[in-house]
Amino acid sequence: MESIYTTEDILKILPHRYPFLLVDRIVECNHEDWIVGIKNVTMNEPCFQGHFPGMPVFPGVLQLEALAQTSGVLLNKLMGRDGQLAFFMAVDKAKFRRLVVPGDQLRLEVKLLQMRQAAARMSGRVLVDGQVACQAEMLFGGR
């Protein structure tokens, strides 16, 4: 799958850095109202040191953060503001449907639902092998 934005591109668009950059590449984007990112989950993720020893599970809150960062790429491109912050203001209707473990590849699908001057509402879901692992609606605001 070809990348629209590589990791190097994402580093120019988002202010996040290791160990908290949770999007490896963007593979689809219409630069209007939807975007798809990829996160490869490896055993080297810092969270696996304590979540959970002997049974590594990628935390749901990090799945939500990966969706938020993917949303941030779209929002920064829509507003022509690479490197700017879009802050999480709310998470609604969050559901976790399957475990995410080392070796999984997360497909981060995000759709813009509504955008106003100071806020944007997005819908996102995380898929692993075509199965929904996580889904939520998110509200973002900038400064």
C-alpha cells in the first residue's frame, strides 16, 4: 500500500514525537473530510512494559490517541497549519471490540462530521484485519 504521507511527512505535520507518535503513515486522504492512517504495533512499544507483563495488550486509550493523531493530520492539512495542535475536547460513543496485540497493523479510519471555526467533530474507527477494534466520536479544538 502506497503512502500519501510517510513518517517523515507526518513529523512535519504533527508536533508529536517518539514515544508518543502513533501514526506511521497516511495511505488515503481526500483532503476534505476523510483520512486513513496506519500504525504498526510492535513488541517494542513502551506501553508493553507494564500493560500487561506476560500478556501484552495495546491500550484502548492509545488506540484513541492514534485516531486523534490521524485526525490531526487531516485538520492541519485542511487549515494549512502544519505543526499546530488540535486538542482533544471530548470522546463520545467509544467502544472497544477486540484486543490489539504486538504484530497487529491498525488501520485508522477517520471522517470529518462537522467543522466550525474553533472546533471539529470526527468519527473514527480502528480496524485490525478488517475487524473493528475500537470506534469513537471525537471533538477537537485548536488554539
